[in-house]
Amino acid sequence: MSAHKPRRSGLGREGRAKRPDPAPIARARVESESLRSVGYDPARRVLEVEFQGDGVYRYEDVPPEVVLELLEAESMGTYFNQVFKAQGFRYRRLD
């Protein structure tokens, strides 16, 4: 008689339930040497940024005025590196 380990479908490594990814956010291409596309969901205050050659990242609890300043910046890459990163928004890589 062999012992079988129970399946834990939908559970993470520690046995906790995995959080499903929220709905994707539509991104628009932007003119930037660093950023390829940006999308924002104001209801969830979630910003998605696709970087040139470096994947897509999702930033949480981002106020709309920060997104507006990013989009209106003379250099989005400079703004992102100097201002946005300093805010310390939680983020994760999506791909």
C-alpha cells in the first residue's frame, strides 16, 4: 500500500491560498527611451509599466496625480527613476 500526498491545488508553497491576479490593465504605448507602455486603473489605483526590454511591472496604491505627473514629464524615465521609485510603491513583475 503506497502513501499518497494530498493534492493542494490552488495553494502556494506554504499551503496558503494563492491570490488570483486581478484583471489585466490596458496599456498605451508611450514616447520614452525607458518605458514602452503605461496603463492605469484609477478604481484600483494600480499602475502597470512596460519597460523597454525589461518586462511589465504592476505598482499598487498609486495616486492619480503621480500617474499624471509621470505622463506629463519631459522625460518619463527620469521622472520614474527620480520621483516615482522614491515613493516606495509596492510592485511585482508580471512576466
